[in-house]
Amino acid sequence: MLIEIDFSSDEAIYQQLCNQIILGIATSRIKEGESLPSVRSLADDIGINMHTVNKADSVLKQEGFVRVDRRRGVVVSID
């Protein structure tokens, strides 16, 4: 999964992350039922704090784009 974060932007990093994931879903780069990378691995790959990724996952869950599966982690599941 390709995530592009602009660290010089005024937009919060967690919001940029949410927008990138939503864009990926909208353009079918991320398909329904696909697991997102773990919080730790995504944070390490992008170079951001784990809590920022957690917040993005929480927002995406509230907005109905993902669900949390105990075995698979965060899974794309559009309500």
C-alpha cells in the first residue's frame, strides 16, 4: 500500500492518513476484505507515531470504512 504524507502540510497527519486510505478504497487500490498493515508496521514505514495511526484507524472505523477483526486486524469493510 502506497501512502503519501506531506509533513509540511497544515492538515493533521492522521487526517492525511485517513484520506489516503479512503482514496485507496475509492480507486480500488485497497479492496473490501483486505487487511490494512498493522499499526506498528505502518507507523515504522511512514515514520510516524503509532498513536497517530491508531487515531486514523479509529476515525475510519467510526466513519464505517473499516472494522477490527481480532485475528486479521483492521479490515476494509464498507458500511
